[in-house]
Amino acid sequence: TQNKVIMKRILLSSLIAAVFISSCNKNDLNETKIWDANPANTSLVKYLNSYTALTPSIGAPANGPTIDYYINNKKMNATAMAYSGLYPVVGGGFAAAPGGPVNIKAVLNRPTGGGVASDTIASGSFILGPGVAHSVILVDTLPNPTPFNPILMVVQESVSMPAYGFFKLRLMNLVATNEVYELYNSTTATVVTPGISYKNLSAWIELPTSTPNSVYQIRLAGTNTVMATATALTGGNQRSYTFWARGNPSVTGRTRTLSSYISQ
């Protein structure tokens, strides 16, 4: 009958629509998977050397390890990194690296001759997110054992672009002590971040670019005791800056130091 024909047509149309929707969903999922894996599981990494010990050292007198970073046994930095070294040095720059589960090693740089197994002074397994920025840092254990024992610290960078007319700051405390520091703007007499302990980072603090050219310091949290001073900084529009505190008062030549670099 005519009614049966109409019902068959409705059912057929519904079936076709269901198949079409199902196909679209599958395609969407496939596209998402392809997009997530693009480009080829590549992560973004900035490398730092914040390890304060004077040994191991290939040079004489000993001045701490100058290192290369390896991910999955492939060297990642173009220039060897001594204490306080940072790579890439380009403001806001990150280097491409494999994403996903990886092995990261800090290896002594030997200008001449082949390496030996003991040249690997720190090694660990980590997960680097594809398309995500990270900082890989060689740091001291705390409390400091004898002999010193470096470890790797991996920080996933997460900073949204500041609003127009603003910039962002944060403090990373890598001074190998139990001291807790706050970031202080001595020009405006303002505490910028709360107290941050060793191997920790503050939240991002957003400030207007109308903030004057300022000198920043680290102080013992809750006091007026200045532990280190950075050179002046004028915050650029929609830029993000990490203030890197480092050093170890128990090691010769490793005084507390504060500097900044562009994170974005």
C-alpha cells in the first residue's frame, strides 16, 4: 500500500542518514587522531643547566660539568652547555624534539676523544607532549649529598598569551637551598610573586606594559632580605618572562643569581 511505501522510504532515509552521520563521526575521529600526531609527534624543548656542583668536570681546574642533552640517544643542543647555560638562546625559542615516551640524558661534553659510560651523569624516562613546550633542566638533589648527584627536571610550559597591553612574569627557584623566595619589584616596591621553594615555579602574573622599567630581586619570603638582583626589565607587549633564580651558597663560584629569559 501507499502507506507501506512511505514508511519504507522513511526507514530507508533514516538508515542512510544514520550511516552518513556514523561515517562523519568516524572521519572526525580519524582527523583528530591525525591532527594530534602532527607534526610527526614533535615536541618543543628549551634546555637549561642549573647544576651547581664543580664535579664531574673534564676541564682543570674543575668548574662543573659542561653537558650535552640527548633524547633517545640523539644529541639535541647545538652548543655545549656549561653551568647557567640555556639553549636555544633565541628569546622565546624552543628546539624541536621527539614527542611521546622518551629517554633524556645529560652527558659530559668531551671536546676531543670518545665518550665513556660514566659521562652520562643523569638519565630518566619522561613523556613529552606532541606540540607542547617543555623545559628540561639539570638540577641538584636536595638536600645535597656527598658526592653531588644531578637529576633531571622536566617542566611542561603552559602560558596563554597575555592580553594586549600586558606582559607576564613568573619565578623559577633553582637555588639549591631550603630557602623560600619571593620575586620583588624594587622600582615599584611591589611583591610580584608569593614565596616559592626549591624546584618550584610560581603561577604566571600578568602586569600592564605601563609598568615602568623595573629592577627585580629575590627576597627571603616575607622579609626585606635581598638575596639576588636582576638587571632591569621593561615588559614587552604580550611577552612572557621567566625569572630564573639559581646558585648554591655552599659551592665556590655559585653565588645566588637572578636573570630572566623570554618564555613566549
